[in-house]
Amino acid sequence: ETGVTQTPRHLVMGMTNKKSLKCEQHLGHNAMYWYKQSAKKPLELMFVYNFKEQTENNSVPSRFSPECPNSSHLFLHLHTLQPEDSALYLCASSQGPGTSGSYEQYFGPGTRLTVT
Amino acid sequence: KNQVEQSPQSLIILEGKNCTLQCNYTVSPFSNLRWYKQDTGRGPVSLTIMTFSENTKSNGRYTATLDADTKQSSLHITASQLSDSASYICVVSGASGTYKYIFGTGTRLKVLA
């Protein structure tokens, strides 16, 4: 295991539901990331947190709302999603903010989200 | 535009055979290049990392090469095993002071008995 856990592993939700994805890292890292992985597309960076502060929002729709209460936990709150939001959502962490990409990212197993 | 392209998109080989996956990138300035292995339903796991000054790096049966002049990298898998069946993702990091890691779309490898 990579030291990054995600729950739930699978989630099916309707377009009017509200749900949350949880990520926890046990590596003592200071940076955490949310990625979206859709079929046949590269991983898309959504959000970056460094020392609990959001440092990047990659033009993500407001129906995705991240929360980082401390350096070990990261949440992604979901509401009024669309079917095209169905994807694998991956959380990652790294020791440092990777301003030169020099810090290795450790990924969780992902949450497979299906929006009906 | 910073891009990472991988080929082939998918590959099927017999167990015990060797194979080579390709990665071409246009990221500039360049910092480093990683190869990740992603099993179905799991997150990516790092195999190798190379900076611009390195041209080869091995991890067991996996050997990555890098030509920073032509902006090309390859991942060679020797004596493939059934457990090598996975997606292999090339990730390039720029040296421009951002968090962005540029991901390729991956090569899906299937090893048959």
C-alpha cells in the first residue's frame, strides 16, 4: 500500500444527491491533491493543498468543493453532479509542494464515482 | 503547449516476452520524468524517475531511458509476467515553478499466458 487511503472505493449517486469523498495520508506529507481520471484521458489535476491551504484550483466547477482540515486529511464534497462527472477520483500526497515537480506523488486507490 | 503523448495506446504480449513503451513530450523547461504503473482499480505507483542528466534507470525488470534532446523516453519490460498487466503512465514535470505534473494518457498492457 502507498500510505494514502480513500473512502468510499465505489459510489453511485443521483444528480440531486450530496456526498463526500475522503482521503487520508499516513506519510507525514504536507501537500495533497485531487485528480479526476476519465477513460482514455490523462489524469486531470483538480485541486492542490499545501499545509492545509488551497494553492491551486484548476478551473473546477463549483459543484466540487474541497476541504482540507489538516495536512493528513482531504475531502471532496459533491453536489448536483452531472453524468459526465462519472470517473475515478484519485487523491495523492507529496512531501513538498513540488514547485519543480521534484517531490514524488503517492496516490490512493481512488473512488469510482458513478452519477446517475 | 505542454503535452505528453504515449504509444501504443494498448499492447498485448505473451508471458515471457519483452516489450517497449514510448513517451514523447513537449514540456519545457523540463525537470524530470516518471513512469507509473496503474493496476485496474488502483492508484498509480511510481516505477522510475529520471532528471534531464540521466539517460537510463532500472527497477527490476523495468528499464526506463530518456533522451532529453529529442524529448523521448521509453519503458522496457523484460521477461513479462502476468502481473505486468496494467496501464503505464508517463508523467513529465516542468521546471517553471508550478505544481503541475503533465500526465500522458497511458499504455494499457495485457500479458497473456
